[in-house]
Amino acid sequence: VLGKLYEKQECSAARALEIVGERWSLLILRDAMFKHCTRFSELERSLEVAPNILSKRLDGFVEEGIMELGAGGDRQYHLTPKGLGLKPVIMALTAWGDEWLGQGPAQFHHVGCGGTAGVELLCKACGETLSPADVAARPAPGFVPRRQGRQAKRRGR
Amino acid sequence: VLGKLYEKQECSAARALEIVGERWSLLILRDAMFKHCTRFSELERSLEVAPNILSKRLDGFVEEGIMELGAGGDRQYHLTPKGLGLKPVIMALTAWGDEWLGQGPAQFHHVGCGGTAGVELLCKACGETLSPADVAARPAPGFVPRRQGRQAKRRGR
């Protein structure tokens, strides 16, 4: 919900950060995903966040289709599939924090079998589990920048 | 490098966000990881970010052991293993942006075989590939809050 902060950055990660990169955004989503907080009051208590900030973030999530308001009049917020799609981001951040900054307090598990669940880097071609050094980036085939006109104009200043 | 912003949040994700949750942080790391930018000037050009902000973020990364300064006098910043460990976070954010906000421009690949690489949720017990709805959180075994004393004091106010 940062709007156009990163507008010169034509990139999916930058676009994602415009929506979930503000203070508290990812922690609100964490509590919605993993503590099953749905009510405004639950989130406020769990996060000890100022109600005006919480309200602003939740409005932004609804606007972006990350959450939707429940039918009742009691300000219940439910994650949409788009919102749930951010689970791997929270899990990857948590795994990094666990490894480099100190463990806990939560651990992720597979609801089906109870086993420990986590984020892995995988090669879709050879099936290998990868380490960070094994992964690089290249241009996506057929990518057409959508802001080319504006960028060209800006470059021409 | 947000310091104690989230200090009441005893959680690995919150601790991680204190270090990489500020504006530009993750995009600087993205360019260091995937565009192989190491020089201050390269990052400045690539990101079109104000030099004072870039400088502050890079100093913070060095302080946190995410980057280290090269031996020469030309302000080269290299990712440490701790910094490289954030690759799955960038990849998960990018995948979400690709899916929900629009594709591209980059695609990740396995350096070894050239195949497409990505972040997956996996169960370490049964080996199944999981969807976000298949994953829940539970208390990590043996977790002892490290800020208990301060938190208890705060609660007692």
C-alpha cells in the first residue's frame, strides 16, 4: 500500500513491496495467517499497534484484494487466496530469522500429517533442492515493460 | 535496521523485519543478489534511490553482517552467507508479484542445469509439496522467550 514509491522499479518484487512493504503489513498478515486473528480488536491486541495504523493497513489490504470484510457488522477480516499466497514470504522471513537471529517462537507444520513444513528452493527441471548460491535471475521470456513510455520520457529529461 | 520498532513482537519474522523491513532494503538486496551490483554507484544507478538512504541501508547491512565491505577503497559491498540467506524471501515476494500483480521482468533459474527455479512449500516428514492452506504454525518445542523480563515489566505497568 506504498502506492508509487518504487514506480521506477519495473519488477514483481518491487510491485509486491508497494503493497506489503510498509511497517506492520507483514506482521498483520502473519497474525491473520498463523494466529487466525480476524477481528480488528484481536489484531490490535496481538500486535500492540496503533489503531489508526492498523485501520489504514487493513483498508489497504481490502482495497488490494488481500483481505475481505466479513458479512457481519463487526469488522472481521478474512484472507483471500491472494492474501494466503503471501504465506511463503512470511515463512521465508521466519526461516531466515530462525537461522540467523534466534529461534522461535513458532514452527510451521503440515496440517495433513503433522510434519515440519518449510520453504525450499527447488529446480523445476531437475528436481534438485537448491541452496541460495545455486539460483540466478535472467530476463523472463517475452517480457514487455508496461511503463516503457513513462520511463523513456523520464530518461529524456 | 528498524531497531526496536517491533520489540514487543517476540518472533523470528518480526526480528527479520527489523533488519530488512525498511524502504529500499529488500530492493537493494535484490540488486546485490540478482543483478550482481556491488558498488555504491551501481546500486544508486540501478535503484534511482537517494544516496543518503542507500548509504544508511548499506551501513546497516554491514553492521548486521548481511554485507561486508571489499578490501579496496572503492566502496564495494559483498553479500555474506547471512545476506545470501535472504534469497528465498526475495524469490517468494517475486513469485507472489508474478502471480497476482503481473509477470516479470525476471525469472529465476538453477545455475547448474538452467531449469526454472522457485520457492516451494514442502513437508519435511512426508515430502509432499504443500499449498499455503496446508501449513499452520505451532509453538516451537523448548522455546523460551528472551524478553520475558522486560515484557512482564511492561505488562505490569
